[in-house]
Amino acid sequence: MSDNHDLILKNLNLKITPKRLAVLNILADELVFVSPEEIWRKMKSRFKNIGLPTVYRILEELCEGGVISKIIHPTRQLYYYYCKNLNHHHHFICMSCRRVEDVNLCAAKEIEKQVAGNLKGKVLSHIIQVNGFCKTCSQKKAPDES
Amino acid sequence: MSDNHDLILKNLNLKITPKRLAVLNILADELVFVSPEEIWRKMKSRFKNIGLPTVYRILEELCEGGVISKIIHPTRQLYYYYCKNLNHHHHFICMSCRRVEDVNLCAAKEIEKQVAGNLKGKVLSHIIQVNGFCKTCSQKKAPDES
DNA sequence: ATTATAAATAGAAATGTTTTCTATTTATAA
DNA sequence: TTATAAATAGAAAACATTTCTATTTATAAT
Ligand SMILES: [Zn+2]
Ligand SMILES: [Zn+2]
Ligand SMILES: [Zn+2]
Ligand SMILES: [Zn+2]
């Protein structure tokens, strides 16, 4: 797996540093979306000196390179998720436990058609995200508790 | 139009105050999405005393009530847009001039099917937004300039 | 009209996340 | 090894947004 991460960094023309690899490893172990601060806390148990700005920078580089994706959260705080599904798809996120599931649909074609057709505009990107409660959380009475 | 805005506030069980009406009027005159700060600047030319927190609060109330919608911006700053289209739809936003256009498609049905079916989850809300350059801006050589 | 009430607001201050900056360290290629 | 650019730490700044308290205002009931 580590080789895989080396390769990911190589492909992004990023130097293979212990901290970048650690961020990738931490993200790869997570089943849920995480904040820079949370990553930082885990990093601090692995490195004596590790700055929060470094974590922010690494996460942004990985996101920029398409390796991880940003989560759009109602609080507008930053969250990231390392999704191994390389096909174009979107996410269902649980507002209670932060689990992320793939939603294998994409309206890109229809969007492109409408925008190019009616609006004569140019599409740069699109955001599709579904917010809700996952199976586990929706089975609880009060999904935010216990 | 003012009556219309009175009614909007009434329906939300909000008192009809000059400042709430002014925010609605300012938003109604805008063709583009705007920030709280920008609204505040316009408010200051109409009111001697007007606090930025008031603008934030009013915008949030209107958004909460479904009267205006939040724009998801890459910078993650807050932007709002007052859309008169009452049908469920989504937005195409121009990253250059901030114009907003309706995109009359919605994947809600397919989303619901997938999430309820495969994931056994519960959908609370969904975000669909298309980012790009509008007709005018995409016709310019460098869309971000001049 | 007056008054009582809860709601709305101003203004200052706090909050808290994210970014910037500079000196130092490190990965990598020659 | 060494030279070089890239990466990083740590402190500080920036900045948008929120919280707080005292004051004002809209509204409904006299
Ligand atoms: Zn859940
Ligand atoms: Zn898509
Ligand atoms: Zn435009
Ligand atoms: Zn929809």
C-alpha cells in the first residue's frame, strides 16, 4: 500500500516525504470524512514536530491532484475523504456518523446538454452530494445521539 | 413588490422590519450572487446604523425559510442568491461574473432510488450545482479578466 | 392611541478556522 | 557528496462569521 502512495505522490510531482505518506495512510484508514485538525491530531502521535499548516497544505495538494475529495458540509468547515473509487461518481454522506458511500449516478450528460444548449455556457465542474443518515444511523430513534 | 416581500416575511413568521425588507429588495435587484458584506455595504447607504451581524442573521433566516439559496463557492465564503423560480431546480453559476442561471434538471428521483435501495439510508437533502462560465464570459479570451 | 411583550438590532468583542510569512530542514537529482 | 528547489515548523496574521448584552422596535392587546 505504501508503494501505491509513493506512486500517487510521484504522479502528482510531489516529493515523497514521510508526512505526505502519513497523511495518505491516515486517510486510507478512515471510513469517514475528516477535518484537517483531526488529521493533525493523528499526525502528532507520529511526529514530534508537525505543524497544522503542513496538514492543510498536504490535504490541499492531494485534493488539487484529485486523490482525495472535499466534503461540502453545512458548517462550511473543511472535510476530506479518500475515496478509492476511480470512476466518476458522487457521494452520500451521513450527517450523523460521517460515513461516506458512493452514489453511482451522475447527471453530467444532462447538465452539459442543458448548459451548452439553453445557456450557451461552459461547464467547468459540477457538485453533486447527497446528505442524509446512513442505514445504521437512520435505524436509531434519534440519529444524533448515543 | 414590497407587498410581496411583506407576505414573504409574514409567511416565515418574521416581523416586517425595514431592514429585512431592504435586504429582500437589494437581493431582488441583483442578477448575481452576493456576499453578506456586499449586502451590508448597500444597507449602509440606506441606514445610518446597520450592523453586519444583522445582515448575516437576516440572510440566514431567509435562507432557512427557503426564500433565498446559498451558493457553494470554492472559497467557501458565504454567498446568497434570490431565485424567483419556485420549482425545485438547481443552479449554474458563472465563476467569472457571478451570474446565476437555472438548471431545470434534478436527479432527486434517481438519488432517492439508489440511496433507499442500495444503501438503505435516508436522504435529507441534496446539493447539485454547476460551475462554469456563462455565455458572455465564455466568449471572452480570458474569462477572468477585463 | 397606549401599553406590554417578545422580537429585532447595534456595536463591540470573541471565536476559530485557515492562510501567510520567514527561517530552517529535507528530498532528490546531478 | 553536494547543490538545489521543495517542504516544513512555528509564530503570527488574516478573516469571515458568531456571540453577547443593552437598547430599540414591531406588533398585538388593551
Ligand atoms: Zn451514519
Ligand atoms: Zn458527476
Ligand atoms: Zn459570466
Ligand atoms: Zn434537486
